[in-house]
Amino acid sequence: MSRPIHIALCTDGIFPQAMGGMQRHSRLLAEHLAQLDDVRLTVVHPHKPSVFDPALGIAEEVIPGIDTTAIYLRELWRYSGRVAEVLDRISPDVILSQGFSVWKGMDRFTPRLVVHPHGLEMFQGITARERILGLPFRMALRHIARRSAGVISLGGGLTTILTGLVRGSNARVVVLPNAVDVPSEPMPYPHGDGPLRLLFVGRFAFNKGIDLLMEVAGRSCADGLSGAVRFELAGDGPLLAKYMAQGLPENVHLLGRVDDAELFRLYAQCHALLLPTRFEGMPTVVLEAMARARPVMVSDVGATAELVDDSNGRLLPKGDADALYQAIRWFIELPVESRRAMGRASWERVRERFTWPAVALATLAALREPLTRPGLQDLQRSRQQ
């Protein structure tokens, strides 16, 4: 029997010690990779004490984290230098870097380095200020992607962006979706009594479309629909205080930041997930709601078109409050059986394409590929000369 492949998963945070989609992805991917028979896994992260169940057999290399009070991009560079020191010491067969975790001195890792940049928010800025602020991150990611053996795309429009970034280099783009744990049976759909409960989960920030939600909620009240639909918003963020100070439409209910147990209870109670985001990768909250057999109305950004179509919800043009309002009106008028069928379609789609066991196996295959590709070792030697 051949020896297990030694994978180093490098990340700047693990959920729930650190919040965010990439941090949640790091935890779940590590836990599922560790369960594969031919894998030896080391996770490089900044948390003390150990964050994984010892029964999984995951080795943890803990290093000082990022100073959140300092310049973020410079801190990412410094953190990557600490990661590189660990990689030199443990010498893994292959490296999976989440975001910017492998960057400083990365040329020596090229033949065994696969980078997962996730949502590519720096390429999806709406305002001129966002595009200017994103420029250094776009330049850094281009540098990293072109010096990697492989780059992971979540799919959709993100693949187009990454293919353009690596054109002319030896890096290859591989599409691997996000994933979710899927119940063995679809969750029962709520009865049609009372107002429809539309759930939003995310940060109270401009990019999540929270202003659009508030606009359509107010419009629904003005049109006499306050008793027909209830907007339940889970999360917090920079715009929360603003909306609390100016007053909320009567059918908007703020739930605050919730833990996983409460979040899954909210999925079970809602009639649909609503996410009018302006830019995104492949949102975990969409997958989680789909896994619990709920319809989804989400902006057509990033890789959301891989998840949602007319069979299980609506894809919406980003930043379009009227389109969001019309989608909600359409959903209100649907018979409960139609909503239930859409939820079932959501559950079936994630069960077929977006489960963690399947994505973990596909990730392992993507990590093995650079090790068998002719020419990468020659490229490494030429860069060192």
C-alpha cells in the first residue's frame, strides 16, 4: 500500500474561532479530507488551543495570526512568511492555500501549490472607491495565481476571471464547488398559514444588498402587504446601527448574530432564503438553505447560477430593487405546493452535486494532479537559477 499523501492546508482562520465563508470552508474541508484513507493532513492556522477533534488525526501547526489593527494586505504578506517557515519545516507533498496564506517566497512551492482564492470580491467592486481599494489585492492575487500549479474556481463567472489571470502561465484552473452537509431526507416545508417568512443571513453591509431589502420591505408595507410577508434578518455589521436609528419597516425583524443551532432552526421555519448580494462567490448560506429544502432568491453574481434557477427559486439582477420586489410578489402568489416543490428541487440539487464527501474527493484529485504533471519540476529549477 502506498504511503498517504501529506497535504498542508494553510489558512488565516478556522470557523468558529474566525468568522467568514473561507474560514467555515477551511474547517469543513479539513474535517472531510482527514476522513479519507490515503490522506495525512496538516492544517496551518493561528488559533490556540487545537481546534479539531483529536479523533480526526489532523496535525495542527499554530502560528501568530494577523494584526487586525494594522494594514491588512501587509499583514497578509507577513502572515504568509510565517506560513512559509512552517512549510519548509514540515515539507508536505502538496499545499492548499486558502486566499493569500502562501505568498511571500512562494516560488519555491510552485510545483506543489494549489491556491483557492474563493469569492474574488476584489474583482467585483461596485463603486469607484471599491475598485480602487481592490486594486492592490487584484495585483497580489494575479502574482499568486500565476506562480501556482493550480487555482481553484467555485465556478460561474469566477472561472472566467481566474482563467484570464493565469493566461500565459503554467497554472491550471480547476472548478470545485463549495459544499454542505445534506440531510438524508428533505426537511418538511412550513404550512401556508400566516405571513411568508423570508430569511436573510449575512452582514449588514452595502455589498450584501441590505439597502435593497429595506427598500422592498418598506414598499411592501406601503402596498398593503405587511401582513403577507415577514423579513427576518440574521446577522450584524456596519449598517445595523444606521437602520436601527432611522427605524425599520414594520415587517422587518432583526435577529442579530446567531449560532449554527439557531441558524438551522431559522432555515426550518422560513419559507425561502433571500440574498440580494451585489457580489459573492458560492454562498454557504444558499447551500445550507437548499440542503434544508428551501427555495432561494439570490442575485446572479459569482457562482450563484450554479445553484439557483427557476426550478428552485429566482436569480435576480444585482442592485435592482424593483426586480427583487417583483420576485417577492411572485413568491407570495405561488401555491404552497409550488413552493414545496421548489424546496425539494433545492435539496435534490445539493444532494447530487454539492455534498462534502464528493467535493473532498474532487479536491484530493485536484491536489494530486500537479504532482504528476510533466515539466513542473523543471520550471521550479529554472526559477531557482
